[in-house]
Amino acid sequence: MLIVRAANTGDLDALMGLAREAGSGMTTFKADRGMLGRRLEIACASFGGSASAAEADYVFVLEDLHNGRVAGISAIKGAVGLDEAFYNYRLETVIHSSKELKLFTRMQTLHLSNDMTGATELCSLFLHPRYRCGANGRLLSKARLLFIAQFPELFGERVFAEMRGFQDGAGRSPFYDAVGAHFFKLPFDQADDLTACGRKSFIGELMPRQPLYAAYLPAAARAALSAVHPDTAPARRLLEQEGMYFGGLIDIFDAGPVLESRLAKLRVMRESATAPAHLRAAADDDGHARPDTLLANLERARFRALAWHADQGAGALQLPEPALRALALDPGAGVRSYRIAPSATQPLNGSAS
């Protein structure tokens, strides 16, 4: 059985292994022991209620209860840009016309933006390749949305996710090579690492404030605008199922799309519900029935979620003892439930920044 739970400092070694597996391009999940250790300390403070709004970082891990293995990570940053500027490029269109020559051109431009200041970020989604099957990816990605639905007061009015941008077969970002490399004079991974460590002031100091015309970029860089890394496409579809959409912002380094939504417009806010969980005898097919529902307890510090085939009726959920135990629930305790979309049986193979 797999659960998503609140991360703690004891997960450091396991997360280091996952970060090495994830490789480059995931800005918010780097194989840096000091940085990950500090992040887990902040996560514990966040779940415990002692972190400030500017530093709140809710980190979740996917744990295989059969062997204790940590197989994935996902996270929510409560609010970005409050202690240091948060940058994106905003894609816009400008019109140039000449009445005399009867010429009309439509040009795409990139504008340095701080539009997401104060917004909540969904980030750090990575699932170990061995576990990319069934509903595991949906559990890992959407369990954090159940946490948001249960504790909306912890988050901003807007929520967004930066998708990992396109890289070629050699692991190079054509957009960064065409833009960022000229201004930062740093390899992509080094610039990305500086951002991951919170050292973002160099972006505002070195990047031009004037709009950039996309037409001046090489064809490969233009093609990368708002394109996702191949491994990230399934993660994007999951967020789009929740009502998130591309609104014209892209990542400052690799041009990956930023998906966004009003928090109140997320599907989980409309369709998840709480009800008491009642104990029922385990059925013969409990271990084989296709999971159709995400379930989470209502606790902040001891948050747990799983995917299960849930029987609903008479205002209550009927769950067998193993599911209640995995959720750390006593019979009759409240549980938040959320139906998995019909397409959720397709495996998730990927990661997001």
C-alpha cells in the first residue's frame, strides 16, 4: 500500500537518492544535502504551524508501506516572492503596422514579470520510475490538493506550477542557450542551482528590462517557448484536469509553461468533501479493485492520503481496517474524499519543476 504523508527530517537520505534520480532541470528539487535538510526543517515547521507565510513549504513524500521506501515527492510553497523577487517571462503580442506601405505584422515579445508574487506554488513533483504505474502519480500530485482544500486559509488566492521546460537529447535547453546564457555567463545547471538556493537577485540585476522579440531567437529557442520536457507532459495533464491553464507566463530559464488558476476555481475545491469514515469488513477484492477515490485525513501535522476503492453512502465512507490504519484514523473520524478522474488509470511518467 502506498500513502502520501507529510515529510520529516528522517526522509533526508531517501530524498537525496530521489533528487539524484531526477537529474537537472528541477529547480525546486536538487541533490544538495544541506539545502534539502534545511527544506525538511522548514517543512516540519510549516506543518507544525510555526513557519512564516514567506517561508512556508509543505513537502510531501510517497511511501510504500510494504517496505518503507520513499518513492516520490511533491510540495506546496505557501507564497512566493515575499522575501525575494520571483521572476517569469510573460509572453505578449505587439502589432506593428504601416498605412503607407499597407503592412501589418504581429510580433511575439517576452517581458520580465513578477506577476506571481504572493501566489501559492505547486512544485517538486517527482516519482521514481519503478512506481510509475496505476494511480500512483495521481495520488502523489493530487494529494497535496486535498491538503489545500482542507486548509485553504494557508494559501494565496492564486495557485500556479512551473512546468519543466524542453531540453534536447543532450540535456541542453535551447531557450537558455539563446537568452539566459548571454546575460548570466553561466551554464544552465549553475544558474538553476543558484535559483534553487534562493539566490535570485542576479536575475533582476543581469536580465534586460526591455521586452525581447521572439523573432530574434533561433528557431529551436522559439519552438521551446511554453513547451514542456517530454517527461513532464503527463504531470501537466493532471494539473489541467484540475482546472489549471497556461496564461502566458513561462519559466525564466527554460521557457517551460506556467499553469495557473484561482484557488477557488480548482476542481478539488468544488468536488472534494468530508464525511466520517466507518469500518467495514474487508472484501475479497479490496486488494485488487481499481482505486477510484483519493482519501485524506483532516490533520495538518500528521497529514496522510491514499488512493482506494471507496464505498460511499448515507453521508459516510465505508473503509476496511487497513485503509483506516494507513490514514491513521479511528472509526468515525473525518476523512476528505475526492474522486479520481475517469482517465486516471493511465500511468503518470514524469516530473515537474
